[in-house]
Amino acid sequence: MLPAINYFKQSPEIQTALALYSLKFAQCILPILYLEGGLRSDGGLNNVASDRGGLTKYGISQRAYPKLDIKNLTLAKAVSLYHREYWRAMYCEQSPAGVDFMLLDGAVQHGAPAMAQLTQRLVNSKPDGRMGPKTLAAILDRPALSLIVLLSVNRGRKYARICANDTRQKPNLEGWYNRLAHVTEFAVNQQSEVA
């Protein structure tokens, strides 16, 4: 279960970092920052040997952003990257509650193109790895709760394939599954609140 995020909303640094964005984005990015360790005083700075991302802060990895000074990354810059590279790329603002969160977290974990393809296959849209109006229309045609569950199951399968293809990733599998369980519960609760 994710903690009540209202506690974090009281932080002036977090308020400032989120002030430019929609409430919908803020409600989705806070749990992700929490899961990534980004709400700790050090921004979740880490360099875990089994994590292929390398040096990471606020959940932003050196592998994903090789030219970025990860060690000195600010929360505001990290939030800006999440919004531009993942939220907007996945059309989360236009997606139903809960689905938006699953798409955002999936893009953060798997990359936006891979998450777009996974989603496109589930909604019978052309799996080209680029979200667009046709994929969004297909998402909106599906019952949101059903899509949340399908996204969760298929993301779990993706984690299993990662480990099957690279056994060095097996130490990460339990953590990935735990995260997915928390994310799915949060997404289902988001959908239940609007249903």
C-alpha cells in the first residue's frame, strides 16, 4: 500500500516542482517519485550494481539520460522530464483515471516506446511504439478497470521475460513484482473513485 501522499504535498519543494502541472499529473507523479525513492532527502540517489540504469536520482537514470548530471539533478528538473518524456508521450492527461497512472509507471519502468507497444497490442492498435490519437481512441473504447488489469498482467509477464533473457536481472524481479502490486492497487483505487 502506498502511503498517504498528502504528507508529501505539504513540502514547499514539492509544491514548487508541481506548480506548473495539472492536478491529474501531480496525483500520478507523487506515488511514482515515492516508489523511486525520489521523495527522500537525497532524491533516492543510488547506483545499484544489478540495476542496468546505473546512477539514478528521482528515478531518472544515467542510462536513460547519458548527458545529464544525475548527481546534481533537481526535483523540478526530474518532474519536468517525467512530464515531457513519459506523461505527455503516453497521452496520460487524456486517459481515464487509473489507466493514466499505469501508463505513466509503465513508461518509467519500460520506456515509453515499449510501454506504448505493450498497450497497443492490448487495445488492438498498430504496435508501432508511438502513442497517438488512434491508440488513445482504442484506449478510451476499453473499460478502464479491465485495461488496468490487462496492463498489470502483461507488465508482469514483461518482467519475467527480462529475467528469462538476462538471469543477472533475477535479483530485481521480486522488487519489480512488489512495485507492480502497489501500482496496480493504486490504479484500481483511482478508477474506483471516479466510477
